[in-house]
Amino acid sequence: MIEIEEGSLKENTYQGYKCVGYEPEAAKEGEKVKSGTIITLKYVKDETKTQATWYKVQHDVAGEIKDFKTYEGTAWIGDDPAMIEIEEGSLKENTYQGYKFAGYEPTTAKEGDKVKSGTVITLIYEPITVKLRYEYRSGDGVTLPSDLPALPEAFDAKYGDEIDLIDVPTYKGYSFTEWTMEKVGSDTGELSFIAEIFGSLYSFLEGTKMTVPAYDAVIYTTVTKNATPAPPAPTPDDPTPAPPGPTPDPAPSDPAPSEPTPVAPVEISPVAGREAVLGARREVLNSKALLGARRGRTDDDTNTSARTFATIVAAAAAISLFFVGKKKEEEEEG
């Protein structure tokens, strides 16, 4: 027989396990057993011993991570590698305007399956494809000519791409607006809040380039007819110049005042029926001098004052001579 030494049945530590007893169960330190006896300490998995686990789900939109979420769990501490189950609903697709879901990475990811702790599951989204076309639209009261320049056929484009626009056509007698883009039908992707608020008409056009929208669209130009220009007014001939008017006579300058014509004494004829008084003489007015005075007044207004004075003096002299002769006649008769 052999005695079981003290400390020989001490439990060891094994990660994730616990000791549940001995085999044979009667084995006990200090007691004796047959030589050659094997004593076994039994260990079983301790489910209370765990390690943290996690996986992450992220959403890749055209190469940019838009959203992500980490899901956590636990696994038995002895698991290597530790595994974690993909929760139901954690792989639900998100909605992004202009994009559609294209698949997972890793491609085998599936809800309910287990993946290694630390796995990153990526949901991939790619731009949607929309259809674009060019179009002429007539302005008010305009009938589109049948031979306008041909426009390209409808074509596909990916949302967010930048495309070159064709030049705005030209046509003699008509004008064309810059290209404008308008949504047609329903969005091929999710309806944007911008469309809900502001309607379906947009002008994303900058210069000769356009950013493809998230819906089928028509790119149009409005055609208007140019106003017919009025014919130019005829150029009048140079008018014949009017003949010059008569040259006004220069204002007469005041001539130097002329001396009055002296009145020559004239013989006074005796009164009929009476004899002339001896030695008596009558002076009469020189009619020619008086006439000359009148003519001077009529024909020459430049020295009116002088001539009027001369006339008055001559008249006074004649009257004076007349009355002197009359008085002499009365004296002789008396």
C-alpha cells in the first residue's frame, strides 16, 4: 500500500474549466491506496467563463462609409477562435438616394450564421443607372421648324457622374435657351426631400457639364422665334438750302445837323385898290425856301429837330412882315 501525499490531489487551473471530482471518488490525501492506483481529477467546461465578442456592420456608398454599427456578444473563454452569431435584422439594407444595394462583403454573410469575433461585414451600394434624353420645347406661340438640328438618342448614365453636354443648337431666325433639366416619371431611386419640397424642375447645369440626377430626366432647350427687325428708315436727301433772306439795311447814322436855309426877303405887292405908300416895302416869305423846308422834313428824318426849328423861324418871320406891312397901310390911310 502507499499513502496519498498531502497536496498531491491539488486541482490545477485550466482556462474555462472547473474540477468536478476525483476518480476513484474515494481518493483522499493521507489515505493509503494500492500500489499502482491511478487517481484522476475530473474537469468540465465552465460555461461561466466567457470572453467578449463583436462584429461590425458598415454601409459603403460608392466608396464612402456612410453608417456603421457594432454588435457585441460573449463566447466561452476557451473558444479559439471565438465566434459570434449574426443577429437577425443587423444586415438590413439602408436607403440612399441615387444608390442601390449591390451585395455583402464577405459574400457568405448571413443572419443567424456565426462569424469570428471581430468580423466586419460591409453592405455595398452602387449608383443607380438613369436614362437621359435631349428635347426641344417650343416657346409661346412658336411652331418648331421640322428641320431643326438632330439631337442625340436617349442614353444611360450613372447617378452622380459628371457628363459633358452638347452645345446648344442654333437655327436662323430662332433663339435657344440654355439647357434645363426636368425629372420625368417617377424616381428610379428614392424620392429626395428636395423634390418633395421644391418640385421636379432643377437646373444642375454649369457651363457645358451636368451632374447626373437620381432619376430619369429630360434635358431641354426652349425655342423662341426672333422678332422680325423693322426695315431701316430711308435716309433723307440733303435738303436744298433756303435762299438767303434780304440783307437788312444798316441803321442810318445820324448825319451832321444842317444849317437852316435862310429866308430871302421878297417884295410885297400893294393891296388891290389902294396906292402904295411911298417908301413902304413889304417883305414876303420866300415860297421856295418854305417848300424846301417842308421837303427837308419829309425826306430827311435824321435832323428833324433842326429842320422843324428852321421852319418855325421862317413862318414867324413871314407873319411878322405881314403884320408890319398891314400896320403901315392903316397908318397911311389914317
